Amino acid sequence: MTDPDRDQAPDPGATLDALYKAEWPKLLRVAYMLTDSLPTAEEIVQDAFVRLQSTRTPVTNPGGYLRATVANACRDLHSHRAVVRRTPLPVAEPAIAEHDELFDALAALPWRQQAALVLRFHVDLSDADIATALGCRQALCVRSSAEPSPRCERNCNHDPRPRRPPA
């Protein structure tokens, strides 16, 4: 007569369930002591069980595999934290103005006049510095940044200069 228990293969779900109940508390204590965070420790232990379940090679010592996996995950966490601590935060990019009517008005102007206006009002350069930067005469820079062009007036939909009423 044959033994019915010997003919059946062990149920992997029952084996994992028993292993989980036996090893979870011990592994959680180890992970908590190594990470000093209960949520992180729980995640590491859970990941260790998932890795055990999903490995394709047979594991002869599942308890040892789980302990090694938990210890390695805690070490990796500390390595990652060390890298984060010694890596400086990126410098915030300066705020860039949104596209508005000013950009449309500037785009309608010739390049030299655009540059003169931006250098004058955004960078606060003098006429002499603008002329040097653009490689032109100072008088041209004064005229470019002082007089609105007809194209600029059309694009802005208003004329900043007061007009006399018709007689």
C-alpha cells in the first residue's frame, strides 16, 4: 500500500503561507532595526517575499534567502540615502515670463531694435553699453530704444503718445 502524503507534491501556497507566518516577525524586526522606519521595513520584507515567490531557481533554504534579501535591501537603502545626502539639490531655474503681447510686439520689430529694447529695459544697460554689445553707433541705439516703430504701435493696439484731436 502507498502513502497518500508521499504521492502528492507539497502545496507551494501552503508552504509559503507557513514560511510567511514563521519568518515575517523576525524579518520585520531585523529590517526595522536596520532602517529605523516601520513602513520602510514592512515594504522591504514584503519585497523579499515577492522575490522569493518570483525566483525561477529552486531555493533550498528559503529562510536564509529571505534574511539575505532583507539585509541587502537595507544596505541598498542606506547607500541610496548617502548618495541623496551628498548630492546637491539642483539650482532652480529662473522664472521665464509667459508668452504675452510684449513677445508678439517684440517679434514684429527688426532684430537690432528688439535687442536694443531688451538690453535697455531688461538688462538696464546704458546707450553706450548697448552700442558696444550690438556693434553699432550710440545714436542708433538711442533712436532704436526711444522711438516706438509703427509696427510696434500696430501690434500693441494703442499709441502711448497723446495725439491732438482733429481741428
